[in-house]
Amino acid sequence: MVNRSLKNLLPAGLEDLLPPEADYEEFIVRKLSDYYTRYGYQRVKPPLLEFETSLLDGIGATVSEETFRLMDPISQRMMGLRADMTPQVARLAATRLQGAPRPLRLMYNGEVLRVKGGHLRPNRQFRAVGVELIGSAKTAKADSEVIVIAAESMNLIGVNELSVDLNVPSMAGIICDEYHVSQKERAELLGALNRKDVSSIEKSASNVASYLLGLLEASGSALEGLVKLEQLDLPGEAAGLACRLKEVVGLVLEEAPDLKVTIDAADSRGFEYHTGVSFSFFARDSRAELGAGGRYLLGGSEPATGFTLFTDVIMAVAQLRTHGERIFLPVGTNRNIMRKLQEEGWLTVNGLVAEEDLESEATRLHCKYVWLEGRLQKLKDEFSG
């Protein structure tokens, strides 16, 4: 006989969402999506599964190690379960929407599945909600648009003390390329940079060490960090990235003056396919990031930028009243009354049989109100628990 507790056990990083959490997630996703619609973003819905040749092509290759694979019994070809929706949206933009006017504004939401969970986010399956602004040229205004929209939408659902950390993940690598650092030394230096290992960088004889230490020193408050970056006298393309970062910071602070903005020009973890200004969102009550995004190249040449928010993290910090309160309607309640209550925002729970104790039945069904004697009545403390 199969042990029932083992039979019902889910794999690590996967979970059931029950009422009211499942309703709460759906409510948040709807609020976010409706907000992005106001800015002209149109919904796309790519499939959960694709052939791995398309799913892992282009920027999708960066999530190859996070992708579950299985054999398609019909075509006998390998398929992948998406670990990130941005590569799928990029595929749509480069193929079926290739002729659509640019800039192309797309939004999406859906489940993603990853091989491993993170230390701060152990969930391997979660809902992703995001937007992509494609064909936006290399303008700082496009970068600031997606950052500000993401911040505003999270404020809308009650995320308090929100902050955004701006990065330029390709900057350290560009500096290494500028000085022809060997692949071996480059890997060691960038690894130490990601670990914030100042000692290892200081011990390096490379002539880029001082730049990398300067990038670490510039981390923190955006305005103070930008001053430190200017003092580094960065070479070539790295200097151009620093100018772009400064421009984006200025636009974001202009449009969202209450948003806390920091920079970390040394961080590249989690931004494997990003080529320009990238970012992560954080909130006071969460150690894990609420979302991330940034600039990348679609099809190797078309510029794009966007973000993805993670509902499993957002649900824990958002302070948003979802639907109306639940009200129990005894069997036989006039349907016109029910419809009027629903229009006012109430969630009506209909009785199916005549109950002697309406308050007890309402409490059992998690209602806070009951329709009694032709009016709304709030349950007494002993019943509303």
C-alpha cells in the first residue's frame, strides 16, 4: 500500500497554492497586467513547452542549465520547459511579429520552471509577469520607461519602501577586453568581482585591477556612485556605459523622485544576456529580489529592454486588499439581491439547503457577513473568530 503522506509529497521547490493565496496571486497579476495595458503594452502568450532548438536559441542559451528537458512523443524531438519567458517573447518579436511597428511593446505572464531554486528563493516554479520594449534603439528613455513602470505597478499593489539597484553587467568584461586580459585571468578577476573579493583583486598584477576595485567602491547610492565612476576615467566603451548609466539614473529620479536608486557597476550575476543598463528591485520586507530586467540584443542586433517580476516574492510583501468580503446568502435569497451585492464588490456564498443556524454556517464557510432579515449583518466576534 502506498503511504498517503508520501503520495501527496511534492518535489522540492514546488508547492500547491490554495485559497486564498491562489486568488491573491491572480488578483495581483491582473492588477499588474492592467497597469501595463495603460502604457500601450499588448499581451502575448507563448507555450509552456517548445522544441529546445528554438527555446534555447539566442538569449535562451543563457538559461540552458536551468531548463527541464523531455522527449516529444509525437515528433521524437527534444523539448524544453521554459525557465524564462523573455527568450520566448524575443522569438515572437523576431519571427511572427517581425513586421510589427517598432518600438514594439509586449507584456506577458505565465508559469516558469527551473532545475534549481536559489538560496533566497527556493521555489523552482513561479509566476512571471513582465514587459518587453523591443526595437527601442539605444535610448536611455526606453530604459527609464520600463524601470519606472515596474516601480509604479508595484507601488500600486502596496509594495512599500521599494528600491531599484542599477547595474552595467558587461562593464567589467569590456574593461578586461580593452586591456587584452587573458581568458584565464579574466575569469578569475570577474569571479572575484562577483564575490566582492577585494583581496584577490588587489593581489592581481593586472593593470585592470584598479578599475575593478573602483567599480566596487562606486557601489551604493546612485548619485554618489556616479561621481566615483566619473573619477575612474574609464576606457573606451566602458566610459560610454557609465554615461548611459548616469543618463538613466537622472531620468528615473526625475520621473520617480521617491524611488530609492542605487548602483552596482561590478555585479553581473543573473544578467547573463544583458548588454547594457540592467536592474533589480528590492523591498524592505524581502531579502530576495522582487524582479529584474535590463537591456539586451534580440536576434543579435535589435535592441530591447524589459523586466520580469516574480509573484512568489511579491505576494509576501504586497499590501493590497483583494476582493470584497465574503457574505453568506441563505437558500432562497432573491437573485436580484445577490447581483446587487456582487456589483457592490461583495463575494456571495449561496446556501444550498435551509440552515437552522445561519451564523454558524456562515462562519464555517469563512464568511464575515450574513444576509439576515433583509439586510447585511456582520457576524459576532464569537462567530467571526
